[in-house]
Amino acid sequence: QATCPAVGPSLALRRPAPPPRLPHRSAPPTGGATAMPGRAARAGDGQGLDARTRFQYLAVLQYLQAKGLGETLSAMERETGVRLEEGGLPVDSVLEASLDMISRRRSGGSSAGGEADAAARADEEELQRVERGTCCTGRCAEGMGPSSPLSANVTAVAWASTRCDELVALAATADRRLRLLGSDGEVLAEAPDLASPVLGLDVALSAEEVLATTMGGEVLVLNVRRPAPDTDGSRTPGGDSPGWALDVSQRFHDHEKHVTSGRFAPPDPEDELEAADPRPPAHFLTVSRDQQARLYSRTSGAGGGSFALAGAVRLGGEVTCCCWPGARTFVLAARDDRYLRYYDVDGVTGERLKTNLNALGDSVASFTVLAMAVSPDRRLIAACTDKSRVIVLRAFTGRQLRNLYGATIDEYDVPSVCFSLDQSFLYTTSSLPQTTRRRRYDGDEAEEAAASPMCGEVVVFEIRTGEAVLRLPCHEKAVRCMSRHPFSERLATGSFDRMVKYWG
């Protein structure tokens, strides 16, 4: 099966709504059909094409559809006898990615281009030196994690562990409940009857503070109270040890629409070296469908102080996601925006930097970044788009180190993406179709057929090669959320099948 090269970004041109597709009708047989040069079969008959030629035709048809050239697409389908159907190609933008790869190889004539090429070569050499590391390969051992469905669809998950051997996670469900789950899936603590369902969760490195963003526009800061340590200094992760609690410490209602996600700022590397234990985060950021991102900073006071609104950024579209490549710098992505936009907490109203996700500098966006993740060393950013493409960039630059294809993501998905602890792998959620259309042998009509019983999966990419090296069938329905353990190579996934699962 032919595959798309995992290098070279695709051109970013706006995809206009295609005109209505005309039903395909094969050309009526004639007594004197003349073969055209280069044709593998007569007009309107694609049966005699070899696999390579058929794949090339499909790539061109996909390109025409993306550009809204419906009449040209229909004419080519009639002439070649090849029809473009959903799932006909393994990835989006096959032709564009191939053309971009050729363009990048031929670029570099100017001094600026030479400098860019030198930086790109240095990045590539660094990636090639990455040793093959460790990734999750299957479910955790029996008895680890919840074994039965929760009360409603899972909307968010996040680890709340303080040690590599502790499996404590938060799970939010659509019935406005937030639970703290133990290693065996037992509910350790709960925050029931929230004002609206939680859409996003983030946990501070100390696992003492939780950031929850909600459908009703409310932002919650919660404290995790843990049981007293045992005599040997350890904590019992099960429910037999009293003292587990989940308390709301602060509420904010500054957004006008859904607050889809939020992120605590990472600790400053210098402070991290001086402190024996992780310090409380100094800032957190929230993003919303009201086209705003809001920054909250910690005030001085006993116990680290509370948070207060410190500033806001308004973009031209829905702010879809955010990340922190540094302790004082955050990045925003918005719908129908070709840029990643960098801001500093000290000058939140002014943009520090913006990098064009169109590698060739195009001024039109044909995709939206739906999720972002920062590598553990804060040098790489993974941007997951709604066109089944994950872009890996050098932080604070527009250099695209990898374009990863293989996960199925569209504009209606809520994907999650995260690096492995040694950043040699990248995990991306993927939603497979629950049904597929199968062509009949006697004509053009198609019939519905059951697809994979596991609709939700996690695709594991190797950063060094850019290849999808493993697929983890996870859930019977779409994977709604995913979190990587802060101290060990484990994942927690949540789904609309009401299950939370642990992977290692």
C-alpha cells in the first residue's frame, strides 16, 4: 500500500466549499473509442489501472477537491473511471506534501535560505541522534485502572501522581462530576454537582493544584488533599487511607463561552534547581470559544497566595489551544489562523513572536491547530491539525522538523497529543469511522459496512523517523482525552464509551 512521505509540510490554501458533486455515470460504450496517450484504460473505465497509477489519480483528485475545483474533479473522474471516496487515501494532502518536499530540497539559493538550510540540517542531525526510547505498548496490568464504565461520557482526564509508582488520576464526566481515581479505579475523592461539565483538566507538577475549565465558562482551581504519609514515608493509594479530598479553592467566570482548556505554567528551571520540592505554579492560562485567552497570576501571600486575572488576549477566531514553551512564555493557536502566536507574561497585551505554519509563507490557512504539546525539554512543539497532520516544530521558530501522517483527525474532533518522557515518541489520539462504505461489484452504489469495533485509538509516532510505529486500539467510541504520566511512561485515556483506561 502506497504511503505519503512523512516529511515536508503541505501548502496551506483555504479550502472553499466545493460545488455539488454530480453523480458519476460511465461513458456509454462506443464502437470507435480512441485510446488517449498515457491512458491505461479506455475513458470511463478504471478497471485496468495498476495500483501505482490509481494512487496517483487519487492524489490529484484529492488535490482538486481540496481546492474546490468540483467541475474539474468530476471531469477527471469521468475520464479516468477513478472516483475519490472517503477513506480512499491513507492521509490528507498527499500531492501537496510531495510537492513541498521537492520544494524544500531545491531551496536554499539565497544567503537567508542557506542559513535556514543550515539550521534545518542541525535540527535533523539532532533528531537522528535520538536513541530509540520507550513508549506505551498496551493496557496496564489487570487490576490497574477502572474496570467498569463511569456514570457518563468522559470529558477530561489528567494524572495527579507524585511518584512514578503512583497511579492516581482525575476524570471528569458529562454529568458534571469530577472524580479522583486510585490505581485500582476506586474513587478516592469527588467533586459532584459542578455548575457545568468540565472540558479540560491540568494538574500542577506538585499534584496539589488542579485547573478545571468548564462548558459554562467557569474556571476552577481545586486543591488535592492527600492522606498523611505512612511510617515508611509512602502514601497508600487506595481508599482505606483516610484524608483524600478534592476541594474547590477559587472560581473565575471571566469568559463568555465554553472554556475548552487551560494550562499551568511550568516551573522556572532556576527555581527548580534551588527547590527540593516543586514550587506552586506562578501562572495559568485559559482559552475559550469567545476568541479570548486569559492569563492568571499568583498573588503574594501565605501558602503561595491565590490567583488573580492578570491580562487577556483577543484573537480573530476561536482560541483552540495553548501551551507553555517556557516558564514566562505561552503560545496560542486559533481557528482559521495560520500562525502560532507567542506572548510573554510581562507583556501579555503585546505579541512577542508569530510563526507561520505555512512553510512556504502562504497567507491563507487551510487547516486549524486543535491541540498542542511541548516536549519535556521545552525545545519542541507538536501542533495537531484538523487535517490528520501533526506538525513538529522547533520552539520559538517556524522550522518544521517533522510532518506526521497516520492519525485520523477532522475538524469536529477533540484530539490530544503528548510526547513520551524521553521525547523519542509522540502520542496522538485518532478516531476511526464506525462504519465504512463498500463498493458493490456490479456498479457504483455503495453499502454501509461495520468498520473496526474499536473506534478510538492512540497512534504512536517515532520522532526520529517520522513513522507511525504502533497503533493502540483503545475504546469502542472516540477517545475524548489523554494524559501522559509525569514521572513514568504511562497514559490515561477517556472516551465517550464512559471508560477510563491506563496504558503502559
